[in-house]
Amino acid sequence: MTNTLLDFLIVSIALLAIGIYGISVKRNAIRMLFAIEMIVNAANLNLVAFGRFLPTSHGQTFALFSIAIAAAEVAVGLALIIVAYRMYKNVDIAEFRSLKG
Amino acid sequence: MADAVFLGLAIITIGSAIGALEVRSLIYGSISLMGTLGGIAGFFLLLDSPFVAMFQIAVYIGSIAVLILFTVMLVRRELIFIKIEDKRRRYAGVGLMLALMLGLGAIIISSGVKSITTDAPPVDFRKIGEDFLTYYWPALVLMGLILASSVIGALTLARREDITNDQHTS
């Protein structure tokens, strides 16, 4: 294997940073969900990379759990976005006024 | 040192991640997100874990990306093609992104992982199944319950109660 662990970690850091940029700048709820997906994928890549280089099978097992939980999270998140869209006719999170504390 | 396949996959993944957030249309954005998820699946193949890569393609590209596409289609058309973002926060966000990349990158490069490479044989995927059914079986059961309850929760949330179902009367 010619790739070192550092290469995978750098890709993972870049993906994490782009995801945090998306969460902090975008106000579109669907785009924020995209950014959350990117962060979850960066975490999965880290898990599998460390599991490969140790080597152990637990990294892949945890990545599989994480993928399944992320699927559930996206289903609930999209349902929440649809409910909010039906109430406010908008996907801009700054318009969801009554959610303010 | 990284090889050509790795570099190509990295360019696809990072480029389409930026595209998913910055392309004007949400539909192209979600198709670009598919590129990111597929690139991550490619990295899993490079890491000798074909089982996780297959799971990633089946779950992320096969269901999550399609679910996001359908949700985007339910949204009004004017909302798909406008970019909603805080203008003031934009530069702060780019600065935060660069600071995170440089800071975390410096930490990792200065730590000891720089030259780690491996010649160990890849883990057999039968070992993963064995882990799932022996050591991790409570977590597996819990994961099934969480998935079922989240699907029920999503259906309950998205249900409309203001429409009465009178199909059987007419």
C-alpha cells in the first residue's frame, strides 16, 4: 500500500472544514443538511483509515454503525424540513421565527 | 506518498463538496453531493474495505441522495434557484475553514503519524460479521430499533392532518 495514513487524514480534515464552513455560512436548511453529511463522511473516513492502519476490524464495524445511524438522521431531518416548509413556505432558517427561544 | 488514483479521488471528493455548497441550483448541489459520497466510497476501496464501500454506495448514494433529491423537488421552484446565505458571515466562514484546515493539519503533521504505512493483510470481511453477531450484538439490536423508530417518526412528522381521506366515499 503506497498511501500513508497522513494522506487520508488530510482529505478528512479538508472535508470537515468545508462542512463546518457550510454550517456556519449557509441559511438554507437543505444545504446545512449537505454540510452535516460531509462532516459525518469525514468521520467515517477517519474510522476506516485508522482501522486499516492499526490493523483491526473495529474501525469498519463502527463505520457501518455510523452509516446506518446517519441514514436515520437524514430521514428525520428531511421530515422536519418538510414540516417547517409547510408551516412557513420557506427553507430559510432565519424565517423560522417561532422556533426562537 | 500518494498515488495517482488517490489524488484523482481527492480532487473529485473535495471539488464536488465545494460544488455542493456553492452551486446555485439545489438540484445540481445534491447531484454534486453524490460525487462527494462516491469519492468517499472510492477511498474505502483504497483502504481495502470493500464491504464498507458497498454499504456506503447502497445507503448514501442509493437512498440518502435520492431522498434529498425528492425533498428538493417538493420545495417551491423559486427557492431552489436562489442562494440564501449571510453575506456578513461569509468571510468569517472562509476564515474559520482555512484556520481549521491549517490548525488541524499542522497538529497532525507535527504528530507521529507522518510516515505510518502498513504491509499488514487487509481485514477479512467475515471478521466484521463475526464482530456484529458476537461482541456488538446489543448495539446491532439497538440500531435496528433506532432505524425502525426513526422511519416511523419521519412518516408521522411528514403526515398532513388537514387533508381528509375521502377516496373510499366517492
